[in-house]
Amino acid sequence: MKKSFSLTLIIILFIFSVKAQEPERNLLSIGVGVGVAGYNGELLGNSTESILSNTRPYYNLSIERRFGKILGIELGGMLGKLSYNENTLDTISYRNFESDIKQFGVNFIFNFDNDIIMKKQSPFSPYISAGVHLFNYSSSSDIKDENGINYHYWDDGSIRTLEQNSPDASYNTPRTKRDYTFETALETASTIVIPATFGLKWKISERAQGRIYGTYNFLFSDNIDNVTENEGNDHYFNTGFSLHYILMKKKIVEPKPNKINYDDIDFKKINRSDKDKDGVIDLKDDCLGTPWNAKVDKRGCPLDGDEDGVPDYMDQELNTAEGMNVDEVGHTITDSLLQARIEEKNRIVTERKTTFSEEATTETLDNIFADIKERLANSKISSKAIGANMPENLKAVDKDLDGLISTQEMQGAFDGFFEGTNSFSVNDLNKLLDYFFEQ
């Protein structure tokens, strides 16, 4: 017993001192359970009774620690009974025994909810285990009735107070009955047992588990039933249900974000920044991106002296009368201006038809684009002003962001349409052509 105690102490110290390989997956749980145990040995022989007819209850207690994704180590102990009452057709001895058993040891558990075979979050998951236990048994037999008289089994199936072949035996020999009190000690000893278990876990809640399981136990002794009729050892099985509470919950270590060092950042300079150089810092600028040559108010917005909606830096008519409609460069819209616009548009349409009635070469389109830029230069209208009125879906064509769509940019849009690298439709291409000539 001293050696067994020392072995158990070493196992306990090992389990609670070893550092896990993956600390975020460690679990420590405690469980209690109940079940029934059944004997399997020589007394079964040719018995007419089911192996389940002589089961007895047991109680167990366990504590398990899980290491990594797969392995768990469990310390467990159980208290219970094993019993059997022989009942065969070829004997009248009716041997029987009952044994108080105590079992304690270590199990190695293979968990299927390991994110390899099954997901860790699965509500149900199987497991298997095997271990080495110290097994203590104290067996006794029921061979006397409540009055201390031995049982004598007669051929007619009765139990009498005298042997059937005794000279004093007769039909009137008193009968007796078994009291199922196992009063006669047989053997008290210890041995080793190897338990092999298959079970199913049910995760009831975040910290509670239920388990049902079946275990077959291989004993290293043939004396638990006090019968040694063959060379094999006695065995027994047990099945049961247990509840487990998780004491150490799995901890997932989140990666710590990289610490940002703000020591080299000049926050005062950021607060004073003025990206559009209009004299109003960005924090107070309501019109970010004002051109460098535009005069602005205290809010950073371009001045519009005649309040016609066109900023002064773009306005080619700074003293527009109040309430008059203006074009994109601030000119008052008059009948003559409208007539000029109509004539210009007609000229463009005629030019387009004439151009595309011929073979529209790249050189032809380049010449048209050169005329557009020359016309803008003569009218003193900036390309940026033209670009401000460009349809939103065409702005992606203006690759150089100069406010104009060149021959190469238009051809690139057409190539992208046929190659499928842009989302233009045929209608978009028509609008692009119109805009190219109307610039």
C-alpha cells in the first residue's frame, strides 16, 4: 500500500505542476457521477441469468486537466459493489459472492473536440480513455441463513437445513431461505485494473458538462469471486452518468496591438496646418482645397463680391447685377450669349459629323483637341472651370486631372469598354463623345 500511495502522490504532483503547451486551452474540471457495475468471471459460466441481472450501484469522483487540443489527464476514484449469484442448469451449488470495491487511479483522455476532428464549440463530442488504477476488494459469500445454519440445496430446488444425503434427512427436513446477507468473508486484497472507456460529452452551459460513458475493466486478479476454474482473470464493466463543473475556463490570449509612439509627432504643427495656403488653418477652414490665388473670407471660402454664385477668382464679370443668371465663368446670360452658345454648339455638331463622316484618325482627334485648348485660351476660361462641370461618371477618364478629356484619355476609355476593364456602357461612351466636342 505504501508503494501505491507513493505512485499516486507522484501522479498528482505531475499533473498539477506540468506547464501546458497551449495555456489558452487549459481546462480544469471536477465531476461526480453514479452508475451500475456488473461482474464478468467464472461464475457466469453457463448461467441462465443475464449479465445485467446482478448489477450493483457505484459512485465516483474525478478531476480532469486538459493539456493542449487533444490530451486530458484525469484522476478518479469510485466506491461501489460487485456481486453475482450463480444460477445454472448443471449445478446445485449456487455459488455467490458480493464484494465492496474501491478504485483510484489516473486516466489518459483523448478528446475529439480538438478543432481537428470536431469543432471545439460542438455541443456533443465523444471521447475515449484508458488508464491504470489501484483496485481494492473485500469479498464475502452468503452461505448461511439468518439463524447461522448453512444452506443445503436439494434436487427439488429447495434449500434445507440438512444435506440431502444425510442419514437424518427426510421429506420433513426443515426448509430455509436465502437472506442475501453476505456474512462469510472470502478474501480482502488489492490488485491493478486497466479501465478502457468510451463516452459522450454534453456541454450543458459555459461551465457545466454532462457525460454518459461505458467502461470495461481488466483486473489483474482471478480471486474476486473466490473461484479459479480457468487461467483467465476476472473482469467487470460499469456504465454511468456524471456532471462536471469547469473550474479553470479556457482563456484565449488576444494579441496585443503594437504600441504607437507619439513622441515624434508635433501636434501643435498639425493644429496650425493650412494645406491650401489660403491663410485659414484647416481646423477652421470650411472650404478646403481653395486655389492658391483665390482670396478668401475668414471661413476660408473664396470671395464672391457680386454674389452671383461664381467665386471672384473664376468670375470674368465681377459686377453682375443683382438677381441676374450667369454662366460658369460669371457672364450674365443674355439673348446674344445664348445665341452664341447655340451657334457654337451647332458648329461643334457640324464639325463632329464632318469629322466622323471621314476616317477619324488619331491625328484628326488630336487636331480637334488642340482647337479646343486654343479656344479656351482665347476665351480666358481655365480648364479647371470646365472640369468643375464635368459629369461625375466621366471624371475617371480625366487621368491627368487637368479638367479636360484628351484624345488619349478618350481612346483609353473606349479600349477599357471593349476589354472589360471599366464599367462604361454604350450610353456612357456617347456622352463621352458629346462632352469631348463640347469642351
